[in-house]
Amino acid sequence: MEPTEQVTLTNMCMIQSGSKVLALEKVWEDGRGVTFPGGHVERHEPIVDSVIREVKEETGLTIQDPKLCGIKEWIEEDGSRYMVFLFRASRFTGELTSSSEGRVFWVDRDDVLKTDWIWHLDSLMRIFQGGDKSELFLDADRDWKPVLK
């Protein structure tokens, strides 16, 4: 077996301010759903720099000192791996502004899952909130059931 594989690198960040978190009502061609800001890592871009850039583009905020708290990953149909680096941040500057990615708004952390949230955000919250899990693997062989590790 080849020791390398094709990988798509992305990021997501839960930004906290007291008991609130910053939500993004993301809009895409198949619909919409509440998630956290983030996006793709550009070629040769450091992972931490990518999450700072993506958050700025999607929210207008510049996060400081984001902390890596876990990963979400799955294997695509073509055999490539898709990885999402999950970060938390509580320090930021700037003015909150929605973007073409969707509307951003503050919501109480305990109410996030009362929104129209995206696929598996419930499992991701366990990672973002600093529990005992750091990896969410979506297993196609198990009908895309989440496996938390």
C-alpha cells in the first residue's frame, strides 16, 4: 500500500464570547444550515493561518491564538481523504459582518443544537466543548455514521 494519499485540508472554528458562540448560517447549492466559520487551506498555507484567514473572510473578525481541539474526517468516493481541522478561539478583534458564505450571528452555546444545524454538528460540539473526544470520523462503510474517538 502506498504511504501517501490525496488529501483535502479544511478548517472550522468555534468562536466564543462568554456563553455565546458565533454561528454561520451557511448557504450552498443544496440548501442551508447552521455551522461555524471555516474553509479550505490554500496550497502551502499553514493550517493556523488558514483558519484566521477564513474566519476574517466569513465574519469580519480577526481571531487571535486559535486552539486546535480536534479533527473531522472521511474518505471520499474517489479514495481521497477529507480533513477538517477544528479550532476554538475566544479572543478576537473587528466588526462582525456577514459574507457571501452566509449570515453570521451570536447564539447561546446551549442553543446551537436548537437551530437548523448541519450534518453531525451535534458530534462536533462534543469536540469543540473540550470533552474526551478529539476525532470525528465519518464511516461510509457504516452508512456515514459518526465515530467519535
